[in-house]
Amino acid sequence: MRATKNSKKRDAVKAFIMETHSHPTADEIYSHVKCEFPNVSLGTVYRNLARLEETGEIKKLSFTTGPDHYDGDTSDHYHYICRSCGRIYDMPAEVKDVIMKAAKAGAPGTVESHDLVFYGVCRDCLKSTGNNA
């Protein structure tokens, strides 16, 4: 019986992450899942997030500041973080292709992996301050 409860909670955690493109934190996921499972604990959410990450069903995004975020898009892509509102956006795959090509051409050896996050101010925040992108 216990495995079924955990499975349903894990399914709820995964479903929420897959339905949103906002790259939620564990606390945001917990708040959402708690509506469906009022007795769920934050620890249960973290355990399910770890298992989903382990199996490659989601990605954990760790940045230099702030809490970890979770992404349902497991394809290889970059992220853009707005310094004003904190929203995380997916960058188009073409950006990665261009950067990898340049890195491989300029590297003194093989390029096996890398991490890259873009920071700036998103269009919505620019509009709200009267600036145009």
C-alpha cells in the first residue's frame, strides 16, 4: 500500500513539473502537490524529486544563488535568468549549437561538457520599466 501512495505522489510531482515551464523550486512543487495530497511532507517531495532526477525524468538546476529549480525538459539546452523578476527561461537549441561549434574550434583539446547560464533583464521587466529590448 505504501508504494502506491509514494507512486501517486511522485506522479503528481512529475506531472506538475512537466505541465509548467516556470522551472519551479521544491517549495513551489510542494505547495502544488499539497493541494492534492494534504498530508504530503516536504521530505517526500524532495525524495521524489531526487528519484525523478536519478532516473533522468527531470533535471535539477542549481545556480550560484537561490534554491534549486526543476525542469521537465530533459533535452540539452541553456537557461536565461532575469535579474529583475528571477524568472528562468529556456534558450533555443540553436544557441547551444553555435556556442559548442565555437568552443570546439577554439579549444586546445576536446570539449566534453560545459555549463552556461545567461543573465539579463527579460522583455516583460524591460516593458514595465519603460525600456525596450
